[in-house]
Amino acid sequence: QDTLKKDPFSGHLFAFRGKKASILKVLFWDGNGLCLFTKRIDQGGFVWPVMAGYDGSITLTPAQLAMLIEGIDWRAPESVWKPAIAG
């Protein structure tokens, strides 16, 4: 609250990444309390957006947030998994 100068009770999601980019934490207010969602990725790392702005925060679209949580490089998404057989 003091560092980002944002209201944690506003309904916005606040995402933070660990130093090694293998851990993502999302903090949000659900109307009853603060919730913390944590995800560790086994291979690669979470691709972090470049921060443009003086306040140290950026706004992501819902699609960008979904790709960030899934560990997809949201700057250049591509499908790399293909099923071996159909059916």
C-alpha cells in the first residue's frame, strides 16, 4: 500500500514475481479478506512485463494475466504442444 500507492481493497489484483522468476504471487481482496494465490513453475519462468511508468505498476488485460499465470510468454504467444493421436 505504501510502496505502490494503490488501495489493496479496490478489487484489483496485485501480482508479484520472485527473484528467480519461478514463483508468482497474486494478492487480491475478495470482500471478506485478502487472498494470496501462489504458483511455482517447474520449467522456465514467468515472463514479466516491462514496467513503463513512474509508479512501478502496470495494467494487464485479463488475457495477459491469464497467460502470465500459465507461464506463457504473452508478448509472443504460440502453441507448442500437439497431441500425439486424435480421439
